[in-house]
Amino acid sequence: MDKHFKFTNAVIGLPLFFVLLLWFLYWLEIRFDYDFVENGIYPRSISGLQGVLFSPFIHSDLDHLYNNSIPLLILLAALQFFYPKQSFGVITFGILISGMITWLIGRDSYHIGASGLIYVLFSFIFFKGLLTQYYRLMALSLAVIMIYGGMVWYVFPKVDDAISWEGHLGGFIAGCFLAFVYKTKEYKKEPKYDWEQADYDASADKFMQRFDENGNFFNLTIEEEVKPYFFSDWDVHYEITETKKTN
């Protein structure tokens, strides 16, 4: 595993906690016959501002909740694993910024659901991976766009009147904005060879010494190349004896 990224309990704990919280709130709504819809975002109204905080935790039905749960589990886990120091800020400010954009541009209706946060995560992970230019994070960006790239269509109006395209667009803009705002450390490839070191001196390299000033390769002379490892002043005498053949 890349040493820049470490698996922690939060990689599983954060998405599980968030999604279980959504299901618990929905259970409360069903069990005690509450109606949380009016706590969602109602654009350009003072009372509708509460939805900036509450709307991601409110869902209209089981299908709505289920369809948001799977992407949240995957994207929150990816966010926590690859961007652990930025995860809390991305979630918090992503909810606030996307909610305010929805409040400003939304239709006169209640906007609810965690899909705005999903677009925040999708946009942040995609753009941040491209900005870092680190191969693992760029591969993550490619995987995200391959799996969830079709979501981009739902930031445009008239694609589906039953969904809040304003919330999706707000989340997409918020994620892109946070990708530029939050800084990550530079991911540099560890030098593997001597010539990759910052203090590498080519003139002291035995191999590089085999090139002349014009870049032509040549072999060292025998005297330079062959170095005996053992010296002796003793005379060595050999005696040849005839071996007897045996039947």
C-alpha cells in the first residue's frame, strides 16, 4: 500500500455512522409520524434557511434514502482514506455552501436529501485528484468519473423535474471550489536510483566516466579496468604425474 495513505477505523466508521444516522432519522419520522420535509431548504425565505443545515438528513421515502446511501458509503470512505485531514471540512463546508446555493437559485419548493452532499464529494474527489497530479489520486478521479460520471447530467434543469437539480449544481460547484481551497501535501516519488538523488554527482559515477565530452561511450583500458585482489611473492611449482589406469 502507498505509504502516503493509511487505513484507519474512520475509513469505515465515518460513512457507516453518517448513513446509519440518515436511516435512524428516517425511522424516527415513520415511527412517530413526524414530517421533516418542512425543515428542508425553501429558497429565499428566512424559515427556509434552516434547511441549509437539515436538508441533507431528510428524505422523502425509502427509495430516496436507499439511492443516496450507496454513493455516500463509497464516496465518504474514499474521502476519508485519501483526504483524511480535509474530510471534516469538505463535509461541513460542502453542506453549507451547496445549501446556500440551493437557497439562492432553487425553485419555490422544499429541497431535501443528501444528494447535494454526494455531488460535493464527487466533485471534490474528481477535481482534487487532477490538481494533485499524483498518479494514485488521478486514478481515483478516473474511477469516480467512470462510476458516477452520469450524475453530471442531473446538474442541468429539465432533465428530471422530480429532482432538485439546483441542489446537485450547488454541490458540484461547492466540491470544485473546495478542491481549489484545500491544500494537500506534495506527493513526490521516492528516489530509487543514485542518479535520482538531489546531490547526485555525475563526475564521480563510474558508469558516467565511460562517456567522453561528446557523449560517446568507451571502455576503460585493461590496466584501468583489471585490479587484482591477491598478491604473493611465493613461487608456485606444478608437478605432472601420470595416473594409473585401473581395470
